[in-house]
Amino acid sequence: MDVDVVWLRDGQVQKGFTRSSPQRKLDGTFSLTLTYTFTADLHDSGSVFSCRVYHEVLGQSLQEDTTLDILVRSTDVDQTRTLIIAIIIIAGTVVIIFICCHTNRSKGWAVSYSISEVAGPERCLLSRELTLHCSMEGMFPDDITIKWEWIHSEDRTVSESDQPQSPSAPRGCRVTKKRAGTRLTSFLTFTPTVQDDGARVRCCFLHKAKQIREERVSPEIRVCAQPQVSEIQVLPEWDPRDKVPFAVQLHNFYPKELPPIQWGWDGAGSWREDPVQIDKNADGTFTATSVWRVPSRSLTRPELRVRVCVQHGPGEPPSERELSLRAAGLLRPPEVSEISQPKSMATGKGVILSCHIVGHFPGELSVTWLQRGKGEATAVILRDSAECRMEYDRAVPALDGKSFQQETRLILLMLKDQGAEYICRVGHLTLETPIERSSACHPRPPALGEISQPEALVPGQPATLRCLISGFYPGQLAVTWLQKGVGEKEPRPLESSDLHRIHTPTPSQAPDGKSYSVESLLHLPPMGSEDNGVEYQCHVEHKALKKPKSMSSGQLWLQGYSESTRASNS
């Protein structure tokens, strides 16, 4: 704002005056005050003081004159000097009023208007449409041009084009304007990307003929994106192996600063999470993984829940996730070996019976040893005494940490009852009923029943074959189904697929605990003519068998298939 203002006394420029800072008025113009302070004598009376103002939009200087009159009271006539302080303030009409921002105006063109700052929302969300606006209000040419320009942190070059937006603006942005009375507002709408972070936007109001160029620059655009929080999962690799690694991923957030992440659970104790690993995505956003490792020995209840809370910005609700042990797929039932014992037991001498328990999670389980005397119906729980002692090893993690293993031993210090049966009973939170192993049980081979099938095999309809396997001990065995087509010499094994489904449940233990049985099912798809004469076999492997045992269904024939065709195929 260039304006020249001076004080004159009887046409002579004076020094020592003060000048206030320009003050902006409501209509967008400015005013200032020039003050000249001096000590007047009687001989100063009649002096002419002038305030002269010059501004480039004026054809000639403005000047206001005032004559100084000094009045002396009669009581002061004897004084040789009268001290009068005269403070002359010329304002209002004396001071030039001019336009708010720019002084580059042509002679004879004086306008009054104001330009607002570039305004918009405080938060710029990534990939969400954003609108900035800037207004011109007052008296200005109707054909004013509005131009928006992008100013990046390093490149602040302004395009000379008078187009509504510069070539550096993001694709897809649009410029609109709205006039209401003496106010003209321009709107810039665009979808911010990571590349716009830290940039500024300049809004220019232009008129070549009147040499008008008014600019406003926005604050730096700060782009942000809230993370997309995944569900909690258990990582496949456990390191260290005695701690369960729970993890959550935060996808596509920006900027790189992580929001607060808080882990917790409804168990006792707490542990610190690993340092968060942050990776940059191809689009410039970031993905982070937060891992919380909980000692596996602390996880003892299937309903126990692990929780994570990710905080967002002020006023935004946090993202919360939780996972129970059951839903995490961590729970595993134990596998209990047969009781190992000496080949012979001499009366009066001690003996050690042992049982191995593996594959269970969590590691906590209950182990009880029982004794059933010869000819007795019920078994009694054994406790440490002079005759026997129980030892229970501490459960240790397997090599991958995802299960536990341990051994228990019954030490018979004195073997009095040669025909007694000893039982190891194992309970675990994954089991509805405990698993029992008996010293009186010896391996028994399985017996295979006839393969049952529907009374009639209807073309176009599915069918199910069943094979009952019973009387075996221990309870572990392998079942395979095989298919032999017409004219084929050797059967081929079937695998469960969308066409053939094989289901062999866990063997069930007999009431006396000394044998197991299971029924294996083969579900056949809708049958066609190509299935006539096909044979299926149930193939079983067990530790009590020297070689696998098989049971055949015989050739299967569809309903309505002629006897002659059967004979020819045979």
C-alpha cells in the first residue's frame, strides 16, 4: 500500500511527525492517521498548516489546510511565553481511501472490493472429494476471470494461462462459481491424492484491461486416510515358540504416523507388543502390522478373548477387534499313547508303567491313574502310597510351539496283584469325555463288515456306501476307498472331491474301553450308465494287521439294467 502523506507549515515540509499503520475498514478500504506535535509560541499564531496526500490513483495530490489560532487568557499576559501543545490530527476526508490488496490500477479506475482467504474443510480425507472456495465482494468488473493454480512444495511456478485451472492441477478437478449480490464465489472441487499432501492452492482474480490481479493462497493441504483394520489373526510362525503371536494389520493409512494401538485381553497379566512394522504401498499409503505375543501357558480357557483397539482422530470412534481362542483355531485335543509296560511282571518286584500325551493345546490337562482288581467291576483312583507313586512331567511346547507334549508314569513299588488292570485317564478342555488307556488292552486287529448299499441304485441319483470297522485296538487306523472299473485289473484309490466324498469319523470306544469301532462312508455322485459294473473297496490299515485288510462291494448295477448286458460286462 503506497501512499505519501506529509505535513507542511506555511508551505514548508515539516519533520518529526508520526504515521499510524493502515487500518482496514469493513468495505475493504484503508485509513491511516498522520500526527504532527509541536510546542507553540505566540508568534506561531496565524501559521497555515497543511496535510498533503498523494496516491497513484489520484490525478493530483489532495491537500487540506488549517490556520492556527492561539488564544491567551488575561491572567497569563505577564508571562513572557505561553506554552501550548497543539496536536493536529487530519483523518477521514484528508486520508486517501483505496482498494484493499493491490495498487496496480490504471489511472482513472478506482474500485472498492475485498478478497476472502481460501477456505475449506480442516481435514482432507484421501480419495474423498474436497471443495475449496474463495470470494470477491464489492465493486469490480463483471467480466473478472478466476484462475486456480497448484503450488507444490518445490515447484511454485505460476502458469501464465488465464484458464480456470493450471495444467498442474489434479485430473478430474472442476471449477464452478456463484454470484450473490455483490459477492462472487469460486469453488474448486477435486479428489486429493497422496501427491497433493503439503501442496497449496492459489486463487487468482484477473482482469487484463483494468490490470487487476488479486491472489489468495490456501494453507498447506494435509491429506490423511484412516487405516482399515483387519480382524485379529494368529501368525503361522511362532518365535519364540512358547508365545502365541496375535496380529492385526492396518491397511492404506496416511500419513506414516501410526495411530495409537492398544492390546488387551480378559486374562491376567499383560505383555508389550512388538515394534510395529510399516510398509509403503504402491499408491503412497502405508500398511502396518502390529503383533502381540502372549505366553501360551497363560491361555487356559477356550472362551478367553484377545482384544485390540485402534484409535483414530479426535471425535472419531475407535476400531475394535476381538478373537477368542476357540475362534482362533488354537484348541487341539490330546493324543494319548498306549500304556508302555514290561513284557513280564514278576510278583513282588517294582514296575514302571508310562503313557505319552502329545498334540494338545492349551498345555493344561488332568491325568489320573486308576486300578481295577482282577474280577472287579469298578476301578479306584490311585494316590501316592507305600505301594505306588505317580509322576507327571511338565508339559513342554512342541517344535512349532502350537501344541504340547508330556509323559506320565505310574511307579508300582510292590506288584501284589498279578491280574490287576491299570488305567491312565486323560482329561482336556477340548474333550467331552476323558480318554482312557488300559494296561490290560493289547493290540486287536479290526473286523470289516459287509459294505452296505441302497436296495436299488437309481440312474441320476446319488448313493452312499458304508463299511463298518469294529473290534480294533488301539483306536488309530487308516481307511482308504478304492474304485475298480469294468475291465480294469487293479483298483485305484479315491480322494475326496466334489464328485466323491469320503467321511470317516473318529473311532468310538466300547463301553469296556478295550476296543474301538467306526463306520466309514463313501458318498457317490449321481450315477450314469458308465457306472454300471463298477466295484468299490474299503481298504483298512492298522498296527495289529501285518498287511492291510479290504472289503469289496462287488459290482454295482443300476436299476433297469438288463441281465444280458450284465452278463456281457461280466
